[in-house]
Amino acid sequence: MPVFRLTKELVFPPPELAEPDGLLAVGGDLSPARLLAAYEQGIFPWYSGDEPILWWSLSPRLVLFPEEFHLPRSLARTIRRGIYQVSSDTAFAEVIAACAAVRQETGTWISTEMQAAYIRLHELGFAHSVECRFEGELVGGLYGVCLDRMFFGESMFSLRDDASKVALAALVSHARQSGIAAIDCQMTTAHMLRFGSRELDRPAFHELLERLIRQVQPQPRWHLPG
């Protein structure tokens, strides 16, 4: 199948026309309007700094349903000990920068251009972060895009044992309380499968999007208990 080249028009080709590896289109920009149009259809940008912007629609898609979240005993003990302080939307730029930094040795898709684009989405109320601190220092966290009842996880980082896992557990708790019904994990990894994520084929994933994204509206900043 051909890979589509985007124009200035905010239109994406149908996701089912993606290549077997998930590549759907090339080009365009990272404006808020284009990013929101992409996420609403389950499409996301992923490319290295020396490439044009590449847009992906993967199948199968790994999804975590909050009610199916598996909390390992060791992680439950860490949370009960209270050694980490958890918050949300207090350090979005720092979280995305840390996610980029921890992957710097092997190369990262979170370029300065990508960071600026998602920080703008955060400022507009569409992107959110969960932070995990130890003695006041940021040691773990995650960020992603939230549209209605769907959260699209982008990346996480951890500088201390279990820090990113604590952030994930906090995200799931917030999802249960706020009505977020599904967390997109994008690619299948053994790490996320351990927490109860499961794969959906493209038709099932897009049926989920249609059911959970009824409106694309900004949200107020999240407030998780610290």
C-alpha cells in the first residue's frame, strides 16, 4: 500500500490503509489542530530527528482498561509505604524532557519539536502528566493526551525503583474516578502486559474510539492527591 503524503489540509487517510507495520502517512506539522485530529482517529506521530514527520496507526493496539488493571503485590507494598509523592499537571515540561533524556543513549523520538508540540497541547488542556517525586525530586512520571474518556499514553520514565509504576497506578486510579474508560499503550510490550493490558485489532480499537470520544474539549488541570 502507498504511504500518504499530508498536505496543509487537516485530513488523514483512513487508518485501515496503513502499511502492515502501521505507517500511514508522512509530512504535515505538529500543530494542535492536526495532533487532535490524529488522536481522535487513533493516529500518532513517531519519528526520529532526521526524518520527516511520520504518522502511525498500529494494529494490534495495546489497551489498558482501568477495571482490568493488575496491581502487583510488590508495587502495592511500595505505594502503601508512601515513599513517593504523586501529583499531576505540576511539571509537564519536566516530565516530557525527562522521558526524552532517559532514552537519549539509544535515540529518542521526543525531539525538541515534539516536546514543544505536546507542551502546547498541555497548555490548551489536552495533554496531562503524572509526576512521582522522592524527597521533592522528580524521579518518575508519564504523560499523554486525553480526549473525552480516552487517554493516549505517550511515554514514561523512572529514575528510582518503581517510580514510573507508581505513576501508572495513580493514572489508573484517576481514570477510575474521572470516567476515563481506556488507556492506549500503543505498542505491545511485556512490561505493560503484566499490568493487565490487552491487544485489540484495528476494528475493535476504532469502535472503542468512537464510543469513548464523543467530544474533543479541553479539560481542567488534573489534581491527584500527593
